[in-house]
Amino acid sequence: MKKLEQSILKIANGDYECFKFLYDELNEAVYTLSYIILKDRYLAEDVSQEVFCKVMANAASYKKGTSPKAWVLQIARNASIDILRKKKEIVTSFDSESGYENIISDIKQKTDFENKLIVFEALKQLDFEQQQIVVMHVIAGLKFKEISNILERPMGTVTWKYRTAIKNMYDLLK
């Protein structure tokens, strides 16, 4: 975590050599969160690029001592939701089977980790907020307090929604 923070602080000071490290560490989490929100591979790729451009442009606004991963994922979430607003298509769940199949297909291409694929298959049964919480906690590794700040929800609500989501996913996968 310290190395991520140091990278952002160096970028803020005009040293862009550590950008590759930041990108390598966070690209999968940024893409996955964007994909969960947008349900479109190409839009998620565009948002991922936009997020890292915003990170470079706004690195000086990062508050030292906070979670750099949460800061970047907040940018990704906001950018994804902005795109939905522009399209006037607010997505609330994985209702579309074709959208779900595209996500699974793309995840298979992006990673060989079977556990992540299993999580994504079960995600379609969760509501929109639960999907985001599971992705941020399981894939991005954020703490519940960080997720709570991003979603602007009480930490107890985030924890409860996560536990409910995991129980539902477990029951589905039995």
C-alpha cells in the first residue's frame, strides 16, 4: 500500500516513471469495477484509460495517508456512473443474460483464475450495490471502511450487504 501511495505522490510531483507500477497494480480492479457497472467491455476499457489519465492529472489532489486503491476506485466508479448518466441508462442489476454472457466471456479472456470466474457467475444474482461491494472487497481488496466511504453508506450497512451477498452466492454455488 505504501508503494502505491508513493507512486501517486511521485506522479503529483511530475515523476511519471512509477506510473507503470500503479497501472499494473490497479488496472484489473479498475477494469472489473467499471465492467460490473457498465456491462460493456469496450466502455470499461475506455473508462479504465480515462481513469488513469485522471489519476495522472489529479494526483496532486490525493490526500496522503488515505487509501490510494480506494481513491483510484472512487475515480473509476464515478467515471463509470458518469457514462451511464450520459447514456441515460442506469443499470441496477444483471437482468440481461446476453450482457452477463459477455462479461463471463471477457473475464475468461482476462484471467485464468477460476475463483474469480465463479464469483462473477454468482454476481448476477446480487443487486447492483452488492455487486460493487463484492468486487471492491474480493477483487480490489478494499476494507469495508474504504468501501463505505466510496459508496457513502454506513460501514455496518456495507458489512451486512457483503455478508448477505456472500451467503447468497454460497447458497447458489452449493
